[in-house]
Amino acid sequence: MERLYRRKIPAGEVISQSLLSTLCELSHDLGRQVGLLIDRRGKVEYVIAGDRKEIVIPALKRVREGSGRLRGVRLVHTHLDNEPLSRDDLNDLVMLRLDMMTAVGMGLDGSAMNFYTATVNPDPGQNEPWTLHDPVPISSMNLHIVDTVTALEKEFSRRDARKIETGELSALLVHISTLSKEETGARISELKELARTEGVIATDVVSFRGDGGVKSLVGEERLKQLVIKAMSIGADMILFDQELSPSQSKYIGSVTDKPLMDRTQLILRIFGRRAHTADGKLRVEMARLKYLLPRIGAKDDALSRIRGGIGMRGPGETAMEVSRRRIKERVKVILGKLKKLESGRTQRRNLRKRTGVAQVAIIGYTNAGKSTLLNAITKSSAKVEDKLFATLDPTSRRVRFPRDVDLVISDTVGFIRALPEHLLDAFRSTLEELNDADLLIHLVDISSTGFRMEIETVESILGQLGLSTIPRLIVLNKVDKADPETAENESNRYGAPLISASERIGLESLVIKIIEVGSFESAPYADSQDNPIRPEDL
């Protein structure tokens, strides 16, 4: 083995003839595959001995990696039966982003016969993420390593430059659960919409049956297939539909260089970008810090964990503890600021109560059309987008309905299934408006294929918040996009009016229904800033 480390390969050559002879001789004597990891200067970084059928590549921590770059090392190893590259060889090539994977096919006498070579495919599309080169006899091997690697990295850089220019990121979506086929489809569709909201294109979807309880989520072999799939479609990241535990994130991160993101992280990013009020920003930050706290140090292998003696702590552990302490201190500061903001909101709510104006809150699943309905029945201009969580900060408008009914109508953050508890806590401020509501308008997107599950999700969250006793009116929205028969049947089932907020269909009958269900009475027209709504406006 010592002989192999001392050899240096001339620049540009895959392997020198003398080193090749020594490698084959050693492999033949041991009856095992022997491999060399060689850097671009021709220096042997590692010598690896496996068994007759395979070798195991060690963790590559000393070699470079990064966007648009390969690892900077190539693997040259022996195949005792002159067989071509195996599937494991090709997987290792792609997952480790090696410069090149070369197998030296040996004869029965231990002599080198053929070179089997593969390189990473920088733009696979729907093809394999590797390029297999034609086998060549040892005497004809002329693949110039420097030129090959330079060309590959140029292609990687061009691909990355195109993505940066367009500003688009792509992701492989992964769903793991034991849900029914219908529920799985709804979860995947929702994850796609969340990704689209954050400007991420869902390139492909992989769904596995299981509980996701093990550290690799899907098992080691399936995880490798998952990583290869992400590389073969050119995905920039892997997006999981479930929250990854710190140990799962660390393990999967050790298998792939692809950025990982889970559903909770994605929602936090959306919330962080769309929160505009001081309260909303603080609560998003607190939710992010709570998510981050148990993950401090989970993927940071650079920190030393060496202990200096009994009871002493190494510098890495100290650094992590400092990070945790700072996060906890920041959470305390945020809680103090939120208490002050909460006091102001309480005063404003009490003031509204003293005026005697009834409160109506529009609730519903995210992207059900709540802001559109608020605009339609109050003649206001709240921001409307066909994206999830377009509204995060509460919006209230005072309006006068027919029959001299004076109301304050509030739009709230949309609900979503399987919302993590700390995210629900983060936006309790937007839901505090519901505590004082005299009526909740539960808006449902009747055109959604999963509208029944969405209704159940909203009702479940209302129960968690202790709001299930407040009178509710279910309203079926987007009737213009729904199947007429289904809409009519569901309207009868729930006693719900049919409307289209965007097309202003059914709004007049909705207003009358709100007055009747809420038992709202006429009030003096006391405020010149009220927004009167006449039947012809609807």
C-alpha cells in the first residue's frame, strides 16, 4: 500500500503505466478490488481495498465541492473479472460528484485488459445522470483527464448561470406516508402549490409508502435512488412533504450535497417573505428560531467536539451552546415585544366593542378567496394573489350593509393541513380577531378536489383554538369553476350559499344570509367613514 501513496501521476493522465501495474499486481495477490482516489495534481489521496465484488469509498472531507464544480478527485479501481462499471460504481460517481470513475478490467493472470470509464452528465434531462464511455483496451487509453474535467465544469457553470439568470429553482418533491391515495394526491398538490408560491418549480414527484420513522426515512437503498433521481432530472434541491427531524436531516445530508428543505421550512420562508407588520415579522422570526434551536450543530461537521478532560468541553460544543443561548435570549426579547403589541391590539378591540359594531371574520383554507371576498363586499383593495398564504397580516374593514347593518369584517391568515404547532402559535395574533367575532364566514373553494378535507382541517383548527362555539356560516366560493351538480349537492348538504367572489356572483344573497345568520340589527349611521353597500353594488 505504501508504494501506491508515494507514486505521482503525470498531469493529464488518468493513471501512469507503472502505477497501473502495481495496482493490478496488488489486487491480484489480495483477490480483492483495490482503488485509488487521485486528485488533479496526480497525488494519490486514498488507497481503498474492498472485497472481490466492490469497494467502499470513505467520507471525502478533504476535497473540494461546490456549485458548478466536481469533487476534484477521480477513482481508479480494479475489476478482477474484467466486468464493466457496476450500478454502485455509477451511483457513487454521481452522488459524490467525482471527476471520473474508471474500472480497470483484469484478466485471470492479473494483467490489465480494458478501461471502463464514466463521467457525470451535466445536463441529463430525462437521461441517466452519467455518461458511459466506450470500453477501450489499455493500450488505447487516451482520455485526457484535465480537458475532460474542464469541459464538464464549464457545462455545470453554464447550467447554473442559466438558473441564476431566470431566477428559477427546481425541486424533486418527496412524499412519505401511509395515507390513502386520495389524501396523498391532495398533499402532493398542496406541496406543489407551496413550492410555486416560493418560486420553486416541482420538476418531479416521488411518493413512498411508510411512516418515515427511520433516520433515512425510506431506507438506504431507496435514499440512494432518490438522490440519483434528483440528479438525473437536474433538481436544485430535494423538498420533503414532512418535517425532517435533526437526525434525519443530518443523515440525508451526509448522503447528498443537494440542499434539503422540508414542508415546515418552506412555509416559514413564505411566511417570512409575506409578513409585513411588526407583529407578523416578530412571530415569523420566533417560529424560525424555535425550528432552528434543536437543529444547531446537526449538520456542522466542522466544529470540533474533542473534550479536553473530565468535565471540560471542547470548542465545538461551546460554540453550539453559545448559539443555543443566543437563540433563547432572542426568543425572550421577541416575547417581550409581542406582549407590548398585544396590549395595543387589546385596546383597539375594546374600543371597537364599545362602539357596539358587530364583528365578522372570514376564515378558510389558504387560497380559498378570502381577500377577494373582503374586497368584493367592502369595496376595498386588499392584496389578492392566486398563491398560498397571500394574506398573513389581519385586515379589517368597516362596512354598512343593507337594512342599516353596521359591521367590521376581518380577513385572516389561511389555514393548511398538518400545520406545525409552533407555526400555529406564530400566527395566533392574526387569529385573535376571531375570539371577538360574532360570526365566522367559513369560505370554501368548492372547485378544489380536496374541499371536504379542507373543511375538516379548518374545523379541526377552530376546535384547537377553542373557537368552535362561535356561529359559523359555510360559504362555497368559486362556483364558476366547479361542477354545477357537485356545487348544488354540497350547497344543500351544508346549507351554504354559492358564490364567486371574483365574478361577483351571489354576493347580494350572501349579504342577506350574513345578516340573518348573525341576527344583526340595524344601527345608527354614526361614522361618516363607513363604507355603505347598496344592493346594486353587489
